[in-house]
Amino acid sequence: MSTPIPKAELHVHIEGTLEPELAFALADRNGVRLDYASVDELRAAYSFTDLQSFLDLYYALMAVLRTERDFTDLAEAYLARAAAQGVRHAEIFFDPQAHAVRGVGMDTVVRGLSAALDAAEERHGVSTRLIMCFLRDRPAEEALATLEEARPYLGGAVSGVGLDSAEMGHPPEKFREVFARAREAGLHLVAHAGEEGPPAYVWQALDVLGVQRVDHGVRCLEDEALVERLRRERTPLTVCPFSNVRLRVVDRLEDHPLPRMLQAGLVVTVNSDDPAYFGGYAEDNMRGLRTALGLSDADVRTLARNSVTASFIDAERRTALLAEVDAHRFTD
Ligand code: HPA
Ligand SMILES: [Zn+2]
């Protein structure tokens, strides 16, 4: 690969970076039986019809994650791959409720992930933040309990909260209270909205939850007033092109609405979402898009700059990373 452009990744689920090889290694280590005979057989199951069909496999495979060391190994593997793809800063989602159902508690998950994240700057040159997501298809009360369980880590290991899982039928307003509490705790706020769900869910994420970024948000294009609002307030959208194709939010990469989003003046970023399942990491997404849509060098630089300005890093590192993006030379 020619030198990837330096960038931030703002939308990646750590559980979605679980590659089949690591899943089998952890299954062996923990004595967990998988329903698949081999890595190839598992990979062959990665054919999705919508978000739910993906989530079913995503949650099932998490059964192999048991100990602090498992979470450390998972995050370390992601950080090494991300660094090789030019990622210089990563804001990483995790789903504590999806682990609690197996009796794997908050401390195990956060301490395990933090061990890898804390070493990432020195080991890989990647700064990091951790964003705790609530599962929107679980009750609001469970999200509140999850926030309380994470209390010792809020503002420390955990910088923000998000909202993910099955979108349809689970509007952002269901989580009004937990987001209000997270705001009181001084946390950053983001939410998945407008991936499969309608523009109304994006409005709610902004007006009811008060999010600083919208994850996905591609369906905003169906509502002109919403596009104008996002543009005027420069609310970043963390777009995930490979994910959109694999989950059939768009038919083909060639049809991806990203150029229209840029054209509309939106602060768009490119991200990998669940790279082990969707066919590639951050730079893979960038190059895939570039080829499919004929993006220019200037477009790619704009996307990389957006990723840095949309991140939650401090001003000094932001300036340093923007300088790196501007100094990048395209060689192919
Ligand atoms: O793309 C996604 N959408 C919603 N929830 C998720 N959890 C992991 N990936 C996703
Ligand atoms: Zn996502």
C-alpha cells in the first residue's frame, strides 16, 4: 500500500474488529464452542441482508470475549491494523450491555480495553478515546444502570456515550434521560441515527439528545431542512461506506451518496464501523470510495481534515494532526 493519508477514525465498534482468526484463537483459549467449523466457514456467513442480520452474528461471536486479556488482545489487534492504515487518532465504541449478558462486567471490559489504548500512543503513534454505547433495542432503564456502573470511569477512561444496535422502532428520544445524565457528567455525546432510520431520528438525536456528531446519518439527504441544519451547525457525520453496502443501506459503492453530502457542505468523515465484518479498515474504505466515485486528491484531503476537526482531541494534537494531513503527498 502506498502511504495512507493520516486521519482520525471516529466510528469503529471494537467488537466489530474481531477477525475470524482471533475469534477462533479466543474460543480455544476460553473453551467456548463456536457454531462454525473453520475460519472460512465463519467468513462465509458474512453475507448480510440488513442491520439486524449483521447484529445477530456480531452479538453471537462476542461469546469468545471473556477476560481482560481478551479485550486487550482485541484492541491491540485493531490499533496495529489502524496504524498501518494511517489512523493517528481513534475514537472507539464499545457495547458493555452486550458483554454483561454473559456475566462479563464493566471493569473487565474497560480495564482490558484501556490496557491496549493506554499503550497505543507510544506503541503505534495513535491517540485514543473510548465511547460507551447504549443498546437502543434494550430498555432505557438498562442504559441508566449501565451509565451508573461506568461511573468510576466517566471522564477518565470513558470520554463519551453513544447509541447503537437495531435502529428501527427505537428512536433516540427513548434515551433522553440517560443522555441528559451523561451531559451532566461532562461526557461527549454521539448517536447512530439515519442509518436505517428516518430523518426524524436524526432530528431527535440533535434536539432531544443534543449530540455533537451523528453516526452514519446518510438518510439526512431525504430532508432538505435537516441538511441545512447540519450544514449550518457544522455537525459532523461519521459515514461508513463499506458498512452501508454490506448492510444494504446503499446498493453499490458507486451509488454511495457521499459526494452529494460533500456537495451539500456537510462535514463528512469516512470510517470503518465493523471492519472485520464489512471488508476493510479506514484506508480501505477511503480507497474503495475513491476508486468507485472518482474522488480527487483534494476530496480525500478534505475527508481526512474533517476527521481531525470532528474529533474530540485537544487543540494541540488537532493542530499537529492537521499539519500532517496537509503535508501528505499522494503517490498513486
Ligand atoms: O452499523 C451499526 N449500526 C448500529 N449498531 C451497530 N453496532 C455495531 N455496528 C453497528
Ligand atoms: Zn456503527
